[in-house]
Amino acid sequence: MSELLFETYQAPSISYGIDALFSYRQNVTSSTSTGLVVSAGNYATHVIPVIDGRGILSQAKRLQWGGTQAVEFMLKLLQLKYPAFPSKLNLLQAQSLVWDHCYVAQDYATELSQMLDRTHLKETDRTIQFPYTEFVHSPLFSTNSQLAQAKSEEEIARALERKKESGRRLQEQAAKMRAEKLAQNENDLEYYRNLLSFAETESKRDFQRRLETDGFGELSEVEKEMKRLEAAIKRSKARDAGNTTAMEEDTDVPPIYPLLDVPDEQLDAEGLKQKRQQRLNKAGYEARMRAKAEKEAEVRRQEEIQLADDEQRLNNFDEWLEAKRTQRNELIERLKVQRRMKAELNDRKSLASQMRMKSIANLASDTPNGKKRRKNEDDMFGANDADWNVYKDIATSKEGAEVESEDDEERTIDALRRLEGILLIHDAAFDESQLLDAEKDPSKSLIHAFLRGATGPFDHNDPAQLHQLHLNVERIRVPEVLFSPSIAGVDQAGLIEISSGIISRSGRQNDLIKDVFVTGGFATLEGLDTRIERELRVVLPAGSEIRVRKAGDVKLDAWKGAAKWFREMDSDARGKDLLTKQAWEECGGEYLIEHPMGNVAY
């Protein structure tokens, strides 16, 4: 550089200095000012203490993060966010996004949590439209599309006709099969009637042999099969005649059990056997009747609940609606608990799984419950991976608690869906976007809002929307690396930690914090100076007098400060702080003149 300036441009004398110190000199009135200079530059961020107008470079620190790294980080974030973006992103575009849309968050964690609210996300989101080519439909294409549409309508009509014809054939086939089944049942019923007639003409042994030949063990089984056939024939004839009332009639006629009233002393061995069978049949019939009565009582109870609910809705609608909303919230919370419990049971390392495996181990132990185990006699069930397979088999069996958990979850979902259907009808503030099933729609998710914006639906066929970038969390994440370098994988302390360390070791803490000067191109981002002041107040002693200010022109004040420094030089300082061509030729190309604005350690 010196050779270029002296040989090519014929510069009479030159000097090298630090841009941050020149910018600080431009923005102070005294050449002996004291303060802390924070220079957020293009390739790095420096923190330099200035005492009595001299930069104490031995105590200065550098953070390897500046505008260039921020632009590269922005480009990487967008490439990860939009891996299939149709346009190519480059560094120049990422640079304009950083300078035009990023800002320093005053409370990064709070702003991140606020972005989870769609309203705040909608206000924060910035849509960047990239150029695209829009396809214009010509009249020729319109005509072809109309022909294709007409052709498709004809195909749909033919398909519907074929479907109707196939339905008619299936109905005819089903009717034919029912007729065949009815004839078969009638023939079987006639056969069993003829079979019973042999009981009067044949001996008991011969008749028993005949029953065993036809697959029956005793006479009662034949009578039971005949009753089943009679009921089936009755239903089939009623269906063919279209008599639904006869189909719905109760065919379960109360049976008669004559042997139950006969004393056992009056019955032989066969009679006692039939009496026991009749007692079992009677118990089964009574159980069916009790279940039927309970079902009818439950139906009546549900009808009464519905009537009471309708009456409350008509008389006190606001209270009824609020109760429904509260009930929905309770069901949602219950569903969350059930799903969390299910996830914990599927996680091998969760507390619920470990406790359940311990219970299984205790149940499977050969040690009696009353006998205490010795210290070294633990069966170690669960220590091996094979034990986990046993646990999963038990958890997913028909008798396992997992099945009960799934049943509870399904019942909760069914109740929630019924309740949401009621709210859709009666609650004006409740719409389809709040339904439980809407959570499964990717377009309703929060990730989709970060990716495609929260303003409206996304159309995959719209080329304009396909060529859009949405900046939201990136606007604060890129500048936040200055304060938390680990966000971008930089293994260094943040800007506040570096600054507080320099202030505490300087020996003139009160003087430095009274004038914290922020400069550099990265300082153009909104909110950097106020964030530094806010963070310093947290780490410094309470009541400290802190003043943070920003350069008047963060980009050009370094040049202006150098010009001011040169203009204010007297003849002695110029001869001492400037390198002449004669001195350069005499001392060599690497020779530098040290001065307060230069890179010299004090």
C-alpha cells in the first residue's frame, strides 16, 4: 500500500490509523476525551477503551462477527427455510435484506414469544416479492380447455350411468341370493320338523343316533335351530314385502322352561341334564332382558339431558354458550393430558415408563410379597433391551392400559367433535379454523405462517406467491448474534460480556460508561445503541451513570475524523506522525509511524 501511494500517486506523506478511533475523534469536542468505542464493522466488531484521547489497544477485544458474517448468516437461514425457492438467492440480495429489514430486538426472548401470536406475526412479517413470469392464457388454450372440460363432463356422465347399472345388477344379485337363502331355510326347517317326527316312532337310542348323524347332541339343540330358522324366514319375508315394522318387532319371545318347576326327584338323568340346560337358558335370557332395559333407560336419560340442555339454551343462551365453551376447553386439556401420557409411556426413559416397568418387575418377581429382598438380590428387570420389548408387548396387548388410554382418547375426541358441531351452529365467534381437525391442516399450523405469512391462504398455483420470501424471525435473529454468538455457532462471548470485562479492568469504569460510543456500518441497524445501554445497565452496578450514543454518520465519520485529525495537526505533529517518502525509502516498506490514532499498544 505504501509503495502504491508513494510511487504511483506521488503522495508526499501518509499515515495509517484505526477507523473507529477516527470516527470517535470526529464526534468529540476534546482531543483528550475518555470513553468506550464499540465499532461494529464489516468483518468484525471491536471494543476499544479510549483514555485521554488514546486508544488502549492492549485492552481492546475483537468479536469475529460483522456485516459480512451477518449477510452470510441471513443467506444460510433463507436457504434452509426455502430449499426449493424457484429463484437463486445471492449475497447481494441477502445484504439488502439485512440492511433494509433487520433490527435489534430490545428483548429477544420476549419478541420471539410474541411472534407465536399470529396477530403480532402478521405485523412483524415482511413479504419480499421476487420477479416471476406469469403465464397468460390465449384464446386457443381457452378453447382447448373448454373442449377438455366438455369431454370430461361426458366421461363423468357415462361413469355415473355405468355406476347406476352396476348398482342395479348388484341389487338383483342380492335379491336372488336372498331368495335362494329363504328357500334353503324353508327346506331346512321342513327337514327338522320331519326329524322331530321320528321321536315318536323310533326308540330313544335310535333317535339319539339319528340326531348325532345330523350333528346334534340332544333334542333341545334341534328346537333352538328351528326357532332361529323361523325368525330368519320371518325377517326375510318382511324385507321382501317392504314391511319394516315386522322386521323391527321383537322376535325374542319369552321362552317357557317347564322342567324348572319339576322337582329333581321326579326326573331321570336325561331330565336333570335338560333342566340344567333350561336353567342356563333362562339366566341368559334374563341377562339379555336386563341389558335391553339398561339400554332403553340410557336412551331415556340422554333424551332427558338433551331436553334440559335445549331448555337452558332457549331460556338463558349466554350462560349456556359459556358453559359449552368451558366444556370444550376442559376436553381440550383432557386430550392434551391423555396424549402426553401416551407419549411418556412410549418413551423408554420417561418417569411413567420406568415406574410401570418397575411394577411389572415386582409382579413378575419370584420373591414373595412378605419377604424382603436382600441388597444384592434385585432381579435387574429393565436393564436389558429385551426387557423393553416385554414391556411394549404388555403395553400394547388387549388387556394393557395402552388400549384403555386409546379408547379414552377416542371418546374424548368424539365428545369434542360433537361439542364443536354445536358451537359451529350457535357461536358466532367460533369458526372452522378453531376445530380440532384444523390442527392437522398444514396450512393452519404456525410453521406454515412463518413460511408463507399469516395474512391469508397460500395458493400453490399462484406464481407470485411461489416467488415470495417472508422475513419474520430472521429480522431479529441475525443481529442478535452480536449479543449471543452461539446462535450462529461462534465460540466467543457476546458484545455485552466483552464490554463489561473491559470496563471492569480499565480502572476508570465511571469515565468509560459515561461515553459509550457506537460506530461502524453494522450500527445502522435500528435499536443497537439502545440495546447496548439496556444490557449494560443490567450488568453494571445499580445507579451507574451510563450514556450510549451513536456516530452522526456511522459510515463516513471515520474518513471525516481522519481529515479533522490531519487539519488539527501542527507542523511538529505532522513531522512526527506522518511517514514521508524519504523515511519510507530509508527504513523500508514495512516501516510505520506510531501515533495515538494508530495501531499501537499503550
